[in-house]
Amino acid sequence: MSDWSRRSLLTAVGLAGVGSLAGCSALESTVDEPQLSYTLSVDEIGETLLDRVGWSPDDGDAPWAAEQRRLYDAVLDGERYTTVGYDLVPDEQTYVEHDGTYYELHSTTTGLREIERSVLRLEWVGRRDELDDPPAAIEREDLPPIDARAVFPAYVVARAREYGGGYPHDIVEEGGSVYRFLDDGDSELAPDPDHQHVVVHDTILEVSVTQVRLEEPVYAAMALEVADSEAAFERALDGALVDVRVDEPLPDDQRRLFQRAAAGEYEETTPLSEEYRGLLQRLERHDLLDADPERQRSRFETGIYLKYDGRFYSFDVYVNSAD
């Protein structure tokens, strides 16, 4: 099965450049009235959900791969597997298959533990071609994967200090990068650096690695048996994943709009045509239809699973100001 997690289907896509397929009703509104655009996008999955789910541990050389494999083996053997500072179960609905039996993986936070970690920070030295006597330095690309991964967040912090401005805080820890998975990854920087300088984008940076005691969350992972056959698992997925069920055929005008959305996307500007309002109601998006054009901020509902006419779909609805 291909790697997949439900969270990856719940990402929002920007609407810049979306071509308008607005219905005729949009032309009836006056120019001075605030308007909203409603965009529907439909992805046809098919007659089964099996190809959309299924996770297996990383079989590569990434630093976390070995621990993923240990977790996988342990939970399928009926054990709980504990990790500190990171959760290796990719999503709330993560399914695996083993010897014809299907399981759902779960993890929960069970506590907090103090643990010593290596922290990499970098100090800006300068562009290599602008330094009179540049120090010897290793290219980021020549470092082991665990170090190459750690260097980038530390680099963006150093660049922000040098030039001002911000940096993405979601990838930065302790002013740089916190090393985890050191037991399973060959490192040339942590805990004791083999290199004093590293090169990133032709810029030389000085390496600093310190030991810091951190309080990290403790996660326990386990597996719950879901089904012992493919047919039973299919039924379980139907019950677990499907958000909207349309049991009767759509009227012809709504079906045509649905097909246009499945071919790419369909958009109208308020006031919406009756057939489009009817379709969104059949898709149970009633709350979006109550939006106030004068107060409404952009909204979206994505990755919604639909079962219609014996087939599965995933759809997204976006509401934006038409101004």
C-alpha cells in the first residue's frame, strides 16, 4: 500500500489564479454589493477506499527509519512502544496491514520526561567568495542525512540574526536544531563536532553544539485490530472515513455542476444559482451558505469524503471575497 495519512488530504490550496466558471446568477448582482465566490473541487476516488490508506515504516536510511521499524514490529506484536519527544504515528487514522489482518495505530501522550539532547546552532561568518581567508568548511550536502537535516533550521536562524527579519518558528528549536535519533544516525556534528564550519548556499557558518536538558512529551503507541479480511476492512473504512452520503441520484442540473467540479473545479459568485445552492446543500455545506458577504472572511472545508452512487469522492469547498 502507498503511504498516506488523512492529514495530508486536509491541506488548504490557495485560490490565486483560479479560473471563474461562475453561473449566470452572478451577473444579476449589482457591482456595489459585496460578493462572495464559492469554489467546489471534487476528486473521484473510485469504488474502494483501500488504495487511499495504508502506512508502512520507512525502509530507508533516514535517522528515524530504524525507530519506525521497531515501533511497527512492537505494536503488531501486541506491545506498547514508547518514544520521547516525537510521535511516530503519522496521524489520527493510520492503518496498517499485516498477514491479512488490518490494524489502526494509535498514540497518546503519557507523560513528560527530562532528557539531554544535543542542540546545533550556527554563527554567520560570511560569504565564501567575500572572505579574505575563508576557513575550511564542509558543504551541507556532504554531511550525513541527520546533520544535513539539522543544519538548515540553524542556518535560517543565523541568517535572520545577520540580516534581520524572521524565520519559520515551526522548524526551529532552541535557536537551532535539536538532535533526536542519534542512536540510529551517523552524525559528524553531534554530540562532538568533527567540523568547525559548514557551508550553506555558499555561506560559511561556525558550528556550535551544546548539551541541553529538555522536558519532552512521552508518547505510547499501540495497534488495535480492525478487521481480518479485506471486505471487512472496506466496511470499516466506509464507516470511519465517509463524511457525507448521497443515497439518491442528484437532479440533472446539480449532477452537471458536480461533473464540472470533478473535471477541475466549479465556481460561482453570489447570489448563487438555485442548482448550485441545492448541490452544496446536498453536500451538507449548509453553514457555508449562511455566510455574510459584508463580514465573511475566507473559509474552506477540505478533504471531505463523499459516497455517492456507490463511488467514493473527496471534495473541497472554498468561500472567498469576490472583491
